[in-house]
Amino acid sequence: MKRLAVKRRGIFALNFAVWTLLCIGSIALCLFGCCWVQRKSNLANVRAKHFTKNGGILLQRQFSSLHGSTRSPKIYSTQELKQATNNYHSTNILSSGGNGSVYKGILKDGSVVAVKKSQVVDKSHIDQFINEVVILTEINHRNVVKLLGCCLETQVPMLVYEFISNGTLCEKIHESDDPLERISWQSRFRIAVKTAGALSYLHSSTSTPIFHRDVKSSNILLDKNYTPKVADFGISRLVPLDKTKVSTMVLGTFGYLDPEYFNTGNLTEKSDVYSFGVVLLELLTGRKPICPHSSIEYHNLPMVFLSYVRNDNFVEILDDNVACEGKMEELQAVADLPRRCLRVKGGERPTMKEVKRSLEDLRVFLLFNCDYHLVMAPKRVTRTTSTFPPEIPVTPPETFTPPSESSATPTVSVSADQLQQMLQTMTGILQRGGRNKKAPSGSSTAATGSSVIRSSHRRFM
């Protein structure tokens, strides 16, 4: 009986311990579940609070008005972007700076995007951020990176852009040692033309003018065909139509910053013009705007370039590939643009529309000059014997004889204003050439040259 009593007490103690553990486990599980639910609820409340604070309701209403259009944006959730970027893993970082980082992401549908995650935001400018997002979704320009949507559930709103695969212009010019990735002079010139067109569009063709405020080579993306895409509108400003300048805190990148804007704090469209002039110098020289480790005379690229221009020996500062591939006349014409864009007083600089027109006029001239001589004359005109602008022969193509090497054409010196007038006159002649019913005896050559331009336009596009 004694043994039986001991055995019963043991069984009772075991059952008591088991039930006690089960009760404690159940209580712990309930507490954990309550905490988890509460945490999820708190996270949902925080996300909803951020969504409302960042203008999510307003953006949803405005985005719905664009539903069904090709530029219809999307509001992404935090979870979507976390999964797309592998929780913002460091291996997915495309670029990083003072304002934040850009990550490569792959959405569930397989599309590749770029997610811009900012570090800080000025709370007083939330309304401007909302307006900027709406304006950027309305931009439809082939050389401006497309905004696909945004995420408003975080403290700092995140933007989702189309992914451009070939890196930045800065990387190709300054950081690439691969000879196969060197950008040719024709590609550099085409990048300049299309970038100027994009900035001109932002300044004068959108519903509200946009001053980019941070034009630089690292903010110009390149696709596989070296087509430029202007990106990073993080510090851009929307300017009312009735204003030409905005007083604001000076922001930008040292080396590209407009000195007038730096001294006065007045942001104008000419501030972007100055920065674009620096980008032109990078395309021409292959040098960085600021080289702190170089000698004093090469420390500041704009000052060095203007010094070379004043001494009439700017060729010495050109990139080797540019100097070999480009003709002296076209390089002189292109080099005149940064000289005008880098003037200290903003009022003396051209507008982006004028810069765009000058580059396009020069492209028309280059198309005619290059293609005409390639088709009409087997021997290309050398730098020492070519003139600017060239004399157009009036001999019909059937009887045209290439000029001999011994007959050198005298060099003509022209100013920038004369160059502009000549290019406009030549463009007008080409446009009117096909409309004349009765052409003079030498007009067949001009018509042939015009057709050559149209047939080979793809080379410079």
C-alpha cells in the first residue's frame, strides 16, 4: 500500500507539472499573439499616418484621373519595395549620396525598377513634394527618366523610377578604363544635343516650369544605345509661370554650382544653363569639374578652359579621342557654347532653348558637311584645308570632280554670332530647296545634299 501511495503521488506531481507547463505555454502564446497583433496594428497605424501625412489621399485622387493613360503612376506598398530590393540589401545599391541611395529592384511581374530611398526630408515642403510627383508623372519626354510611382507608407517618401541599364555619363567618361566603353565624339555630341533638349523641355514646355538645380554628369543616365536620360529631381523646384527666379537655400553640387546663384540665393533657369556648360566641358575634355589632387592650374575646369579659350589654344585641353575624331571647325563651334554658358552674369547666358537650337543647327550643318563630302568626294577634307562654313559646289553630281590635294582652301575666321547666322541661313536654304518649282542650274547639288542629310539622319540621332 505504501508503494502504491508513492506511485500515485508521483503520477499526480507529473500531471500537475504537465498541466502547469501547458497553462504557462498557453498564457505565453496568448500574450505573444496579443503583442504581435498589437504590433501589426501599430505598424498599420504608423503606415496609415505616414500615408496621410505624405499626401497619399490627395495623390490617389490625382492619380485616378490619369488611370488608363500610358503615364499612369502607381502607389507601392512598403512590403512590395522591400521584397523587390531584398530588404534594401547593399548589393542592390546603384548609387548613393548625401540625399539618400538608389536601389535596383525586381517587382513580382519581373520588371526592373530603380527605388530612390531618401534619408531626410523637409517636413515643410511635403506639399511641394506632392506637387512635384504629380508634375513628374505628367512629363512625357524620351530623355527624362520616367517616374513609375512612389511609396508613401514610410517617414520619408520613396520614388520608383524606370531602370536605366548602362550607368551614368560620369562613369563612362571618368571611371571606365575599358577601351570598348569609351564614348565616341559623335555619341558625345548626340548626348549633348538630347540633354539640352530635355532641359529645355523642363524649362519651357511643362505646365509648370521645372528648374533641375542639380545638372551634372552623374545625373545623366545612359541606356545601351547611349541615349541620355536626365534623372534625380530630388532638389528640383517648381516655379510659377509669372516668376523667373526663386529665392531659396543654396543646394547643388560643388563644381557645377552657378556662382551667381551661390552668391545671391536666387535660383533661375540660367543656373541650369551654367551646370550644363560644365557638362559640355566634361564631354569635350574628359576631365572632372574639380580635381583636388591635380596641380593648381587644373584645379577648376571652367576657369582652366576659359583661360585656354582666351589664349586661342583650347585644343590642348581636349580629350585625345575627341581631338582625333572631331574636325577642328565643329570642335570650335561646340566649344563656343560652354564659353557662353559659363558667363558669370546669368543675364548674359543663353537660355536652354537657345542652347538646344544652337546644337541642333550645328548638327544639321555637321550632317550636311560630313555626308556631302563622304558621298560627293572620296577624299575627306582635312583640318588644315577645310573651311567653316564650306563652299557649296554648284557642279551637278554627274560631272563633279573631287578637289585635288594641292588646291588648299583659305581658312575663314568667323565669330559665334556669324556662325549662328550662317547655320540658320543654311537651314533655311535646305528647307526651301525642295519647294522651288524652277531651280537654277546648280540647285541639283543642293537638293542632292539635302536628300543625303535625310537619308543619313540616323547616324547622329
